Amino acid sequence: HAVQSLVLVTRGRFDEAMIATRKARSLDPLSPFINLGVAWVHHFAGRNEDTVRELLDLLALKPGLEEAGNILIAAYEALGRFEEAAAIISRQRCWGLSLDGAALLDAYKRAGAAEYWRERLGQMHQQVGAPPAVAFSFAIVQVQVGDYDRAIDQIERMVEHHVGGCAFVAIDPVLSRMRGIPRFDALVERVGVPLSEAVDSRNLTPEDARR
């Protein structure tokens, strides 16, 4: 059920994915992998408050779980809670990169979200030898600063290196802003996710989301 839910997520079928991942959790409620799956479904469905709730529960169960911290960073950023995102970045790597959370916080306090993202991108570019998997994070930050061309360059890098995260490009809440750009749509088709399915089906009811 846990693996099935991730497949459904790549198709934008979030309601079905949540049903599958809830079934998985009913069989193994303490599994970090399964609980991360619940958080991922909420994340890709754009339910950031529910994502935060799930991850705080998981981190209480499994303190220091880096992937949980990464998703929590993204959820806080989506909610505009940049101080909390920066605090996590000060404690752990951010999607595989060691960044300066204090500098990010200063940037946000100085000039708001736009400066936060510019500072984040600048720090990321200072990293030497970042693996292809980090291109997903680069693409997201490039979108946040409005540089869609370079964001698509990063996605091309992911596709060329067969990075597993390619399957989620079309339904990521940030990257999906680029739908309709021919280069982006062509990459989605190349990955094998039909654009007809990779649409906004973020239609979980509040009752479903909280189960």
C-alpha cells in the first residue's frame, strides 16, 4: 500500500494515494517510512498544515529524521513560516546541503521572502560537487526567484542522470507552476507522466486529510 500510494501521487491522484497510505499505516503505525509517505501525500496535495502536523508527530517518534525535517522545511516555507524553516536548516542539512540558517533568517527579516529565496539560492550555488539529486531543490528555488529557464535546466539535469525524483516533477506544488511552458511539458512527457493525469487533483476533503 505504501509503494502504491507513491505511484498514485506521481499521477496526481492524491485522494486514492491517501487511502492507500492510510491502509499501510493501519498495518504498521510506527513505521517511519509509512508515516513519511503520509506526509509526502499531504505535501504534494498542497495541504501544508496537515503536512506539518504529520511531521511533528513523526519527529516526536523519530527525532532527527532528516527526510522529515526536509519536508517540514518545505511546508513551513509554503506557509510563509520562514523563521521556522530557517531554524530547521540551522540544525540539519537541507535536501543534502549544509546551509546557513542564521543568514537565511537575517535575509528574511531584512527584506522578506524574496530575499530569503535569493540568499538560499546564493548559498546553494556555493556548494561544490552537489550530486544530481540536489537538482530538484535547485529547480524549486529557481522557480521561487522567478528564473524558470534555469529551473528547467535543473530538471533536464535530473532527467539526464535518471534521478528518481523526476517522477514527482509534474505534481510538485512549486514546479507545477511551469505547466504550459513547452520545455517543461516536454520533460514531463519524457519522464513518462502523462500531462492529462499530472493535473491539480488536490481534492482531498478535510475529513480525509485528517484521518
